[in-house]
Amino acid sequence: MQLNPISFSLVVVVFVAVALATMGFAAPPRVAPAVAAPAAAPVELQVPVIVRSDWTPQTHAGARTGQVDDVVIHHFWRPSLDHVAAPADEMALLRQVERSHLGKGWSGLAYNFVVFQSGRVYEVRGWGREGAHTKGVNAHSVGIAFAIDGDRVRPTDAAWQAAKDLIEDGVAAGHLGDDVHVSGHNEHAAKACPGRHLVPHLHDLEPATA
Ligand SMILES: [Zn+2]
């Protein structure tokens, strides 16, 4: 079918009019959910945290803290598992450290999260719970331990990125405030923790503020 220019223009005008009318009807229901979605949808997290019940029967949890602004970094000081360690080995090491802490009469592993060289992150106390990792700071901080001897071993890129992403996830989910301050255990006590390979770089773990 051949359309002369006038008929063609007419077709275009009718098409546009119909399209606008349709959008006028269709737009509100389509747009409304799209606008509402970001608030309603769960926050997209970057780090798949391995939940505590996957690696230990211990359930002791600290008091609720709500949102906090401080993150305190620790190391494990003991020989490190390398980046190709299997989850089962990482879990066994976690339980071993937990046993040693329980043996001292402590309430179990007292960090909020532990990051391994593989880049895997394990929940211990988790978000919004008081740990027992840094005297005087526990009630308003999240304690993240790198499962390495930070005096002898550097964190892998995977571990470092995981910690960075975990902190960003904490902010995105509202467990951490918008102005996160990352410090080392050494800044709160006369300790070498988290070791010379981590201490100079801790500031890099702070999310860039917009
Ligand atoms: Zn420490």
C-alpha cells in the first residue's frame, strides 16, 4: 500500500494520539510500582555472608546495638588458611577459635564477622549485635576480623574487597550509618592487632562518602 504524504502524516498523527492516550491510561499503574520499588525492594547486597548456624551450634548473641558508625578491624594472629581453602576448613578453624574463647570463659567468638583469604565472609554476631572484640567500643561498633596473622600475611584482594563490600552492604542496609569510621584494634588498646600489613590501609575500607 502506497501512502501519499498527507495520508502518511494523518496516520502518524493518529498513531501518536493513540499512543499518548494509551500511555495516559497505562502509565500510572506502570510507573507507580517502578517508583515505589527501590524503597520496598530488599537492598541488593554484594557479599553472600555465610550465616552462623551454618558453622556452629553456638547462639550466644550480644545486646542489640541498632545502627552504629564504627567498624573495628582485627586479625586472627594464628596461622592463616590460604585463598584456596575449602569452606569446611574455614568453618573448622572458626570452631577451633570459638572453642578456645569458650575455654577462657568468654561467651564464644566475639567478632561480628570473619573474613577469610578466600573472600568468604562468615557471620558470627552479625549486624546490630554487640560483640566482645574491643573493650569500650563494642556497644557502638562492628568488629570484623581477617582470619590471618596480619603481621606476617597480607590480606588477599578477595578478602580485602569482601570486607569493603561487607561494610558497604552494612551502610546500604542501614546497619551502619552514612559516615563510617574504620579503625584498628590497635587504636583502642595497646595491641598490634590487626597487624602491620593491615594497619596502614584501614582507611581504604571506609566507603567513599557522596
Ligand atoms: Zn583485635
